[in-house]
Amino acid sequence: MAFIMKNIDWKRKLTSRKFWAAVVGFVTPTMLAFGVSDSVVTQVAGIIMAGATCIAYIIGEGLVDSNRTDSTESEDENNG
């Protein structure tokens, strides 16, 4: 099990719209099966998607910043 968990690219997974659609696709019918009202299910799905958007933005900005730092360091090495 630990071997499988090491091979997961979490940055890619957490920024995937398909992953979050799958999460919503699992959570919402499960909630409906337990008798949760439609309005609560809709709110939960909205919260999940809003959270996914924030996570994707944060990871995306982190990658951009990381690449910017890497390219700046490369330029400094080439100029120095």
C-alpha cells in the first residue's frame, strides 16, 4: 500500500478537474443515499468545487513561482 501512495503525483491530482468531479460524483450520491436533503447536497458539492478551485490556484501559483525562481537562478549562474 505504501508503495502505491509514493507513486501518486499529488500536485497533478489535486489540480485535476476530473479528480474533483469524481469526488463530487462520489460524495453527492452517497449523501442522497443517506437521506440528506437536496439543498444540503448542492451546498456540499459547491463547497468541494470551491475548495478545489482554491487548491488548484495555490498549487499553480506555487509552480509558477518555483519556475520563476529556477529561471532567475539559471540566469544568475550564466551571467556570473
